[in-house]
Amino acid sequence: MKRILSNPFLLALSTLVGTIVGAGIFGLPYVVAKSGIIAGVFYFVLLGGVVMILHLMFGEIALRTKEKHRLIGYASLYLGGWAKKLVTVSTIVGSVGALLAYIIIGGDFLYIALGSFIPLSSFAFAVVLWFVLSLFILRGIQAIAKTELLMDIILFIVVGVIFVFTLPHFQLQNFMLFNSSFVFLPYGVVLFSFLGLSAIPEIAELFKHTSEKRSLDNLIVWSSVICGGLFFAFTLFVVGVSGAATSQDALSGLIPLLGEKVVVLGAVFGLVAIAGSFLVLGNYLKNSLRYDYKVPYGISVAVAIFSPILLFLLGLREFIFVIGVVGALVAALEGSVIALIYRTIKEKGDREPEYSIRIPRPILFGAAVLLVLGALLKFFAFPFLNL
């Protein structure tokens, strides 16, 4: 086990997988149940592919730059001040918003798992969860990566146990093929689920040798395949059991058929998933302020740790609202900026990267347009298109 925990590729893979598999996975069964399995598969393939391309571009950007940066720094270096300001807003609002979302749903999952043993409210559990995870952010990415690997192992074991319990209740007639009334509903949730941009520069730092850095592109592809398979399997089994009764959190709708014990297992799965994402995202925000704005270590840590809990204490506790805003903002702004940086990085980069990809301009432009249009529809056409 000690040898496994010291393997750079596995540590990096577990970090990226742990970042991607966050709170978004629990919204997938609901949107697929509403829109139909055809629409669900379409969005899984299309948006999963778009996000994988963004991850690959971001990885090459990191490898073509000698200095340590996060997206804020890369935007300033290659595009100028306007891009730096844009990404600063996106990074801070997006990171803090996502951390807030993890605190909200994490408190609910902890209450489901331990509420019958420990007389605390979901509010109190959320504060406890925040405190424990914040301690790991203080220790940095090496400690986080080793924790992620253990979390990922637990995560897949728990999912396997859930599948065993749900299999006898699985029915094909619970699936709707297509529902045009909710055809746009999966867009934001699927996109939010697949995004793991914050982990890319973090895992690049885990690789110390050239031979290790050469595997970064393979690692990104494998993480996309693993997460996509997990998302699809989880969605398939939940919808196959609960059908039209699928709940927005994916778990409460299973109680009438599977009982509270299985739901507790699901809550454990949820805790493992969001804890990993919380750790990497918190570390990413901390390092963005340190490396890109030269903010002192203490202040950058304070912003990463205390901003989300402050918003939570002030009353921002609507989970769906928070992830909706975060998903649309991050995908449109950061995805577009990454595409623009990628266009210039081939000539302006100051080091030879360990891997290089070629993306045709139509695909690059199409991906950026898709993300921007999706965000516009999310914000301005929500009541009409069920986004």
C-alpha cells in the first residue's frame, strides 16, 4: 500500500478523478430521468468530450510555461490585463461558490450518515465537515493527493455495494427514451459534473521528472473515461430503480425501494466524492492567489478557507442555485479563455512541453461558442428552456 501511495501517476490520477467526481454526480440521475436516456447519453458524450479537450489544452499550457501559475497568471501572461481580470472574477466566484456547494450538500450527507447516532443538525454537520477538510488545505497538495487515492478506493467500493443492492430492483421500463420538454435540462449539470480544471496545474506539480510529465495527456484521457463510466453507471442504476420518482439528490428517491441503509451508503459515497473536490479546489484557490497575485500565504489560505463558510453562515444555502451559477460561469469564461490562450501558446510558450496536441480551429472555435451560448441560455432563457 505504501508503494501505491507513492506512485506519482496514481496520485495524480486519483487527484483529477477526485476533483471531477464531486457534487454534480448526484444531479445526473434526475436530469436524465426528466430528459430521457437519449438526451442524457448525447450530453455525456458531447460535453464530456469538450471538457476533456479543455483539460488537455490546459495541461499543455502548464507544460509550456516555466513559471508556476494558475489560470489567472496564464491569462495575464498570454492575453493581457483584461483576461486576468475576467479569470480572477471567474476563479474566485467559481471556486468559492463550488466550495460553498460542497459544504451545503456535505452537511446533508453527513446528517444522513450520522444523524441517528450524533444529535446534530445538517447545519452543524456542515460546519464540522468544513473545519476538518480545511485542515488538509493547510497541508498542501502532497497530503491531499494521498488522501484522494484512499478516497477514490473507498468511493468505488461504496458504489459497487450500492449497485449490488439496486440490481434486483432495476427495471428497463423506468427509463424514458426522450422528452423534448426537458431536452436542455442536462446541459448545466453534466458540464458541472465533468469539469476538473482546477486540478490540472496541481497534478502537473506532482510530476517531478520528464518521463512522468509525458504521461499527463494519457492521465487526462483516462480520468475522463473513468469519470464518464462512473457517471453513466451511477445514473443508469439510480434511474433504473427509481424512474420518474428520481429525486434531485439521487438518494432520497431510493428510500421507499431500498431502505435507509442503502441511502446511508449513498451518503458515504457522497461525502467521499465532495471531500476530494473540496480539498483540491481549496488548494487551487489558495495557490492562485499566491502565485498569480503574490498574496501572502496566510491571507491566501484565509480566503480559501473562510470565504465559503462565511457565505454559508450568512444564509447562502440553496444547493441547486449555487451549482447552477458556478457551472455556467466557469465553463463559459474559463473555457473560452483557455481556448484563446491555446491559440497563442504554441509561439509564446517559454519551454518545450512533454506533450503537444493539435486541435483544428473549427473544433476549438465550436467548443468556445458552445460554452458561451450554453451560459447565455442558462442565465437568460432558463424559464423557457428548462436549463
